[in-house]
Amino acid sequence: MQIPEEALLIRYGEIGLKGGNRPRFEKILASNLRVALSNVPSLTIQRIRGRMLVRGQTPTIEMAVAARRVFGVTSVSPAQVVARNPEAMLEAARTLAAEAIAREHAGTSRIRFKVSVNRADKTFPLRSIEVARTVGAALIADESRLIVDLKDPELEIGVDLRTEGVYVFAGRQKAYGGLPVSSTGRVHCLLSGGFDSPVAAWQCMKRGMRVDFVSFYSFPFVGPQTREKVLRIAEKLTEWQPQAMLYVVPFSPYQEAIRDHCDERYRTVLYRRAMQRIASVIARTRKGKALVTGESIGQVASQTLENLRLIESASKLPVLRPLVTFDKTEIIALAREIGTHGLSNLPAPDCCTVFQPAQPVIHGQLSEVEHAEAQIDIGKLTYDAVQGTERISLLHQP
């Protein structure tokens, strides 16, 4: 009998609804998978309708870990590719079930299970219900602890019957879904060392955006540990996309001008307007379509509806706020999930703490903002900040 071939079966959801644009999304997804799995020897990715099949000289369980972190993927299953006949299919199902039971249910007295069948190949000699009954009966004969439960199984044995091949698997590992990074355009995230902006960047990646990062560095008022912290966060986020750029903007001269010439109550609002202005220039030179921030309604004084409107009006691009309705508990939970929590929790001040006002304005007025900005040379300060920006290229490290 032919030895079954191992492969990783990858499923995607939203991409399948893209109609005539579907091939473009599939191509980008395959490209992103190649980056995530670039350390796999002899890697091949086969596109089959509604699925992708990954082969390589690395155990499928290891490839699954990396593939789950590629946006656009909804679930993965290490699978066996078998001959197109009932005997080979049944043998693979029995082997995979025995391995899964030994690995995950050794001390269990009863094991709820089901057999799921996808018969995309309508020429297969057995109908879906017949395949499920045949496989299920064989598994129960092998293992008396198995009990059929179609609604809440602990063990799933799957059979995917396609013209390209027959794929048998035990269980599905859930992934993050969304759309492949770079499929919906490039955006620039105003990245600080806090919890919020990294999570906002991750949320945009999940919606298919390539995210570059713009950070504001207030040296010598904050030390090099602040720059290093932001760099490490940007590197961690780049684990979720193929590549990124980090722009480190010298921000102290802008802040000193605001400190020396503007109403103290408006300092934070004016800082953030300056950031929007600078980031807009950087983004437009890189064909960025929007700015991204980690702002959430009412979280701090600068995030009232009035102040958010004042801040956004300084941007030349749309401003996306993925976390606008999130509370801090939800944001921190996501930060733990994506791996940025530990870095964000490191002690290091960010630029908005420099010359922080004792009583920041809560409901700012545009006329007062315009009066304050008339006291400083916005054009020169913005130009100098952009010209002095440090550019750091980041690549995904599998």
C-alpha cells in the first residue's frame, strides 16, 4: 500500500466571497504564507478551490503554528493525502484517530466524536453520508470509548474529497481569519510604547492593510530606552506581516515651541495635531492611504469627541481608530494575545508625557487651537521633523 503523504490543509473564509477578485486575494495569501514558512525546506503551496495545501520537509504540526498567524487563514489541519479510493481513506482515518486519542484522550472513559465529510468531488464512489457512516463505524469498532456527538465533539475526523486529492485530518486549529496583509492597501500607524496603538495596528493588519509605523522620539527629554522599546514593539508586530517600515521622528523641537509659545492647557492636543501633520507627510510620500491611531473614546482628556475632532482636522489623510469603542481591559487582553503586552508594560516614558499640562483642556475649541498654532512656525517645524526622520526597515523573521 502506498504510504500517505503529509501536508498542511489551510482554509480561508472571507476570501472565498471576493468573486472576480478572489484570485488576487489568493495570490497574496499564498505569498504571505511563503514568507511565514520561509524556513521550511522544499516548501510548496498548492492552491485548490477554497483551500491551500502546504508541503515541506518540516513536520506539519510545526508549519501549522506559523500558518495560523497569517491573516486570511481561518483554520489549519495537519492532514494525510491519500489515494482516491475508500480503502486508503479509511486506513488514514483510523491511523489519525488512534494517534489523536493516544495524544489527547489517554485517560478519558468516553470520547465524543464526529466524522465530517466535504465531498467537493461529486464523482467519488461514495456519497458524503456513506463516507461518514463507513468511517464512523470503523472507528467505533477500533475504540469502544467513542460516542457519536455531532454538536459538541471532542474529536473530529475530517475527510475532504476533491478532484485534486483526498485529504484526511484529525481536528482543526482555529486561526485569525480576516484578509491577507497588503490586499487592501498601506496605512501608517502612529506607534507609541503603550498598549493601545500596537493593538490598533494589529487590527488593521487583520483587515488586509500593510501597516508601517511612525513613532515620535523626544530626546533628550526621554532616553534611548524609549526608542528601543518602540523598535521592539514594531519588530513584534512585524511577526504578523511580511515587512514594515518604522519612522522615528525627532519631536523635541516641536514640543519646545509649543511649550514656549502656546496655551499650556492645549499642549497634548497640539502635540497630537503635530503628529497627524508629520505622519500625513510621511505617509503620502509612501502611498499611504490612511493614518491609524490607538485612540478610544473618553479614555484620556485628549480623547473626548471634541478633542478627537480637533486632532483629526490636522491630518491630510483619513484617520482610522480601530479601538474607538474598546475599553482598557479589552485592549490589554488583545495585547496579551498578539504578544505586545510584555513590551508595552516595560517602564519607559513616551513623548506625550513631556511638558504634560497640569490641567489639560477637555473640550477644546478650534479657534483657540488656531490661535495657539499661529504663534509658532508650523511649516518649518513640520519640514524639519520630516527631514530628520530615521527610517528603519523591518522584515518578518520566521
